[in-house]
Amino acid sequence: MIGARYYDKFTTPRDGSGHGTHVASTAAGRPVFDASYYNLTRGTARGGAPGSRIAVYRVCTNDKFPKCDGSAILKAFDDAIADGVDVLSLSLGPSSIFMPDFSNDPIAIGAFHAVEKGIIVVCAAGNNGPSSSTVVNVAPWILTVAATTIDRDFVADVVLGGNQKGRGINFSNLNKSPIYPLIDGESAKLDSNQQAKKSARNCNPESLDGDKVKGSILLCVNNVGTEQSIDKFEALKNDYGVNGMILVDSITVGQKPPTYGVHPIVSITEDDRVAVISYIKSNSNPVATILPTMVIPNYKPAPVVGYFSSRGPTLGIQNLLKPDIAAPGVMILAAWPTIITDQTLMGREPPMFALLSGTSMACPHVSGLAARVKSQHPTWSPSIIRSAIMTTAIRTNNLESPITTITGSRATPYDIGAGSISTSGPIQPGLVYETGILDYILFLCNIGYDPSKIKLIAPNVPMNFSCPPNKSFDSISNMNYPSIAISNLTINEVKTVTRIVTNVEDDDSTYDVIIEAPTGVDVQVIPEKLHFTKDVHKLQFQVVFKVSAKFREDLFVSIAWSNEKHNVRSPFVVIARSDATYSGNMSVSFIFVFCCQMLIAWSLYLA
């Protein structure tokens, strides 16, 4: 780390929550051998661009829901630009409920200024998934990152008469043999009325018969968060001598294991609950134990979309497809400051590494990748780097099947953008889509901004600038972006969009088009072949869309320019709705950061 700044009310740039340390080390941490979280996930930890140098800019409070003053964010952007950084990584953003207008959004404004100076800006997409239209940081000059899992899982065995798999990070010290009485909360209720049954099912201490649960492992339906579950267990242990707790919690079991520390607590699915109840009812003396968590490497399928990861479509701007890309963001091991005790096990030394989840964790993976690309190609603009990352993205998992969501459904560009990052592809992308500052200004025109409002974001716009008379939401589709979104397409209507690609590799090369389109939408690319020479580095093509039948759901298409060396792919969406209106609805001087709970506004990487 070569520098750190802080702003406004703060007296130090030091990380007070751990979030900033975690994301900074993910992006550019040097290799650390034998890293682990209390021996879990042991191995070598390294950042995405370990040869880079980091500067940090503190703009947020340490609160559970940090407050980040807009004035501090803009000051930090100005300082970062003046400091000469190459990549800006922001693991923060507004709540999707209070999406700011671009002209009032300090992240969008500061990012525009940075991109004008040739600095790529990478932002977290937010943690309000899986609901649709929750993606934030959607300005087209920002690279917006969703989160996925990696090929690692955490399993804690519940030992009955046979094994039952559960999840949750625990370091249980219970006997490895099933010697503890097993009882479900409802069977241990004090009263028989309906409210008491529900409370007992949730294992609320006041609703249970202490004699029935003494020394037992309790099966409970979970209705609270991780911290409250630990508090509940401690009360049950202190009051009744309960030895362990099995929580029925399908959401956390499905992907993001909660951390229970030294407490013998484990989460299982509803299907597992049925099996446990069957075991209890079929045995006169049911017993169980909970074993410590183990790491399962090479877990399949992976990646899977993080259930919390915010989703498209872009609220109010249908013709802009966001998020752009996905990266690992579930249970990521990275550096942790030992002065922060949130991740410390009772009676143990503070860890130097911790496991966290969020699009905050996904964002620095892409920032580190962008820094590596920039170091290999120092003259490349932010839009070229973004294009290289998007068009080389991976769409399949380690089963060689399409990436899926937690429900098993196929992930769409609303979930993962162009796909999951490739760590090597962006270095040699073949062709790129360059998006210029004028493209962004015309985008603002097309969403309804007049020149005076545009100048709040882009003060360098000429005094005599005026928006074109034919501005419209449909025109956004013609921005030279690596993805395409088409709206308001009626049956048998034809819409055409134009793109320009730039050859950044072999002078003499030819690319053929490959189209993937679902039934009901006809896609034609003109021309079907692109030939580049020593003198021809840029070529234009058109994509013609027509739907032949009415459709109720958005349709997803892709085209790829392919030769023996490269496969330059772009995702498209044909939108079923016609509610293309944009209206930012927050105009205040600060942003409450619900999506990313962080301290340091962003980490910066210098080549």
C-alpha cells in the first residue's frame, strides 16, 4: 500500500470494519502461504493483481449500515484522479430502493470524471437479489459486477443413526459419536396452544420445557439471523444445558453458510428436516451429534449465481443491459485486520483472514483483473478493458453446462451479464467495442437529460452543445457497448442496431459470426464475415431483430465473432415490456450503503 486518505469527520484512514482490508487484499494482495480461517480453506492466498500498488480512500462510517457522504466520495474521486491511479474499485453503492438520479449520484459523477481521464471504474452491483431490477451502479461508464460461488463448499455433518449433511461454519467440540438426545422444538413445548407451538418450533427459550431439552441437541425452524441464532443458543445452553442446535434454513444452507464460531450449530434444508423428524419418530431414544465444518473442494456445480446478487433489468432504462460481468463473491477468503474481533472465535487468537460474501467481494476480483490487463496494455482505454473482460467471459460451469441460479434455472444476462470472468482471455480479446465519452453524453440525452443537466455530470461538454432532435430510449441500443438490449419490438417489426469493432491483435484476420437465438426471434447480422488487414482495424456491422410471435418473457440472444483463435461474444436481450421511463428518485447529499456494508470507499491499483 503506497497511500491512504480520509475525509470529513474521520480522524484516520485505518480500516475500522475489516471490509476495506478484505476487498483490497482480494484485488492486489501479495501471496501469503498457509493462509486460512482457523484451518478452513488452507492454502496460498493472493490478490488478482499482486504486483499492483494500492491507495485507499476512506469515505464511509463503521456503522452496520455505513453512511458515505457524497462530498467525501467526490473529494476522494478528485484525489484519486490527481494521484494518477489506473483502476478504481468501489465496493459500495446506493440501495436499489432509493436509486439516485445520475446527476445527484456522487459515484456516477465521480466515475465519469475518472473515465474521462482514462481510469476504469469497477463497482459492485449490489446485494438486493434475487429480486429483479435491483442492480445499482448502472451508469454505462461503470463496469458493474455481480457475484457467483466458487468450486468450494462447507459441510458440517449431523450424525444421527446415519449421517445427515448440513452447512454453516462451526468449530464444534462435541463428541464425534451420536450420544446427545435429539428432540425437535415442537415436541418440547410448554403449552399446547397454536402460538406456543410456533414459538417452540422456533426454539424460543421461554416456550420450551427445560426438563425435556436438557443436555439435548434441538431441531429448530430458523426465523432469525446468524447473530440472533447464536444468542438463542447461548440462552438455551445457559438456562437448560442444551448442547447443540440444528436449524432448518434452506436459504443459508443453499449457498452462503452462516458462521457460528465455536457454537455447535448447523443449518439444514427442509428436505433434511423431514429425514431428521422421521428418524426421531422411528426411534425410542433418538441421538445425534454435530461435527465441525469441513471444506469440500472441487464442488459441483460451480459457479452458481449468488442468491443475494442484485439482478437486472436496469430500473427505468431497459435498453441498457446490467450487470456487465460476474465474479466470485461467495465465501471469499481474504485478509482481515486482527484489531477487528467480529470474526474471532471465543478463546482463540484473532484471525488474519476471514470468509465474507457479497458483490463487494466480487468487485475487487474484476478490479484486479482490470489492473492486469492495464499492465499488459497501458494504452487501452477503460471501455476497451471493459470490452475485453466482457467478450471473453465464461458462460459454463465445471459440469460444462450453462451457469445456473440457486434454483437450478439457467442464469441469464440479468443475473451474470456477459458471464463469469476469464482470468486469461481479456489479455488477448481479439476484437473490442470502444465506447467514447460522446457515446455516454448521447446516452444522457437519450434518457431525457438536457445540456444543463448533462453538465452536472460532464462539465467539459462544450457550451454550445445540444442534444440531437431524434433522441429516444431506443437510440440507447446503438451505443457502442459490448451488450445490446432492444425494447418495444412488436410482432414482425424490424429493428436494427449498429456496432463497430476494433481489431487489437493480428493485422490480417477474418471473423465469422455465430448467432444463438431462441425460437420466436429472428436475428440477422450484416455482414456475416469481418476481414481485418494492416490498414483496416475498425469495421462496422448491423444486427437486425424481428420477433415472429408474441412473447411474455424477455428473450436472450448472443452473437459471437469467431476465428481459430478468438470467440468474441456479446449478450443481447429482447425485452417483452414497453415501460421505458427513467426517473432517479433520490436527491440528497449522502448515500446510505445498504448493499455492501463497507468502510473504505475503494481500493486503487497502480500498474
